[in-house]
Amino acid sequence: MTFIGNSTLQWNGSNTQDVSTSNGVAINAGVTATFDTNGNNVNLASSITTGAGSGITKIGAGTLTLGGANTYNGATTVANGTLQAGSATGFSSASAFTVASAGTLDVNGFAVTIGSLAGSGIVTNNGATAGALITGNDNTNTTFTGTLQGGSALSLTKAGTGTLTLGGGSTTPGEPLSRPASWSSPTVPRWAGAMSR
């Protein structure tokens, strides 16, 4: 399956077929592929083949789990439902992630790296083990006003030279936040452990 233009793939009814292993998923350069889980929990276990500037958008209720080793450098938007890591490289370290207010980004017990983090949704760890989100790999300035939470411990590390501004908090204990000098937070996140610079 190849996305040759901006378009949407929707899973209907109780269909949870992994099209990445059965048919393969490719996204042409500059194209945004929208995945609508439509209330289903869907796994894409294999890497998505992408061209330069290609990105993904997650819409619809349910969970889309990305496995494999994804390297696309277009934007990732979680508009609705949950986008979950199925491997440590399921989320692209070259992509700018925006989590909308109705969206959830789940590291699922992995230590994952993304280009940047923005939006007002939820970042969580629903995995059985501690998870980590390393953000800032693309060296841009972003603001995240959403919530950091985790059923298991969740750590957030800011990398790169850009500035991440936090305006939200956390609802459950996690690991200490690690921040370099390029960190800005107008309100102190409610987080277990000291914030260090």
C-alpha cells in the first residue's frame, strides 16, 4: 500500500489487520498519511517506507501502535486516540510530534526519541516497565501544555539546542525531569523527583 497523495486509511468494524506486514506501507515524499483506527487497536509492526518530508496523522478512537524502525522526517500529529510505541524506534527521532488535546502519546515501556514535542494532549507510559521520552532532537523551539502521566514510571529528557516550554503537569509520580539550560517552564510540573539543570 502506497500513499501517493495526502489521504486516509480507515479500519472499519473490528478489522485490525496489520497492513505493514501483509502488504507493506509506503508514503511518498512530502505526503501526509492519515491513519484512522476508528475505535480499533491496530498494530503496524513493520517499518513504514517513506520519502523526504513524509509524515503521519493519527485520528479516530483506539490505538495505533508503531513498531519497526521508522525514520520519516515529516510531522507526526496525534489528533485523536492513542499513538503507541511498539519498539524503541517505532517513533521517528526526526519527526516533530504534536499531541492535540484529544490525543495521547504512549511510550509503552520503551525509551523513545522524537524530534520535538508540542500540543496540549497527554504523554503517558502504559507499559509494564519504566519508559522514557527524549525530545528535542530537531533543535526547534516548542511548547507543550498537556499532561505527563504514567501507569509505570515515565521520564522526560530534553535534548538538543532548542527550547521546550512546559505549561502542564503530571498526575502520577515518575522519574526526575532532566533539563539543560535551554529549558523553559512557566509553571513547575507536578512531578516526583527534583528537576535538574
